[in-house]
Amino acid sequence: MDGKIWIDRENFRVLRVESAATEIPESFRIRSANRIVDYDWVTIANEKYLLPSLSDVRLTSRENSQLYETRNVIRFKDYQKYGSEVKILDEDEEVPEAKPQK
């Protein structure tokens, strides 16, 4: 694997990660595999998080004498915060009945 990482030195954050597969065996169907992931600040529940904003994966494969390239692009957006409540009960405690949500 070979790659690069872009870092914002001022804010100490990852901007981008690039990687490429190396040393792919000649007998393997995949001829090349490259990935780029971009990162950006996202606000979730009034808190800022550094999360992926874009992923671009490209594969080149060989089938007989033909080469094919596939590309998978994901744009990350509309991040949301999800949560739940957990209560750990002792063995002898009864489980309270769940109340229907409105």
C-alpha cells in the first residue's frame, strides 16, 4: 500500500487521505485500487466533529483481455446524532414494562 495524508498544520486536522494498492499479484483480477477520503468539520447537536465528507474508490479489473474501471463515490452529508438509554438490572430485578412512545 502506498499513500499520502494531507494535514492542516495550523489546526492539526486531517484534510485528505489517499491510498493505492501496490504489489498486486499478476494473477489477480484487480489491476489497480485507489482510494481518496476527504474530511471536513461537521456540526452535530451543536458540537463540531471532523468526519469524512467524500470517499472516492476506483478499481481497475481485468476480464480476459478487457480492462474495466469501476468507481464508487460517496458524499457524506446530513450527519445526525442518535442515542439510547440503557439500564442494567440485577438478576432478581423485574424488567419494567416499556411505555408506548407518543
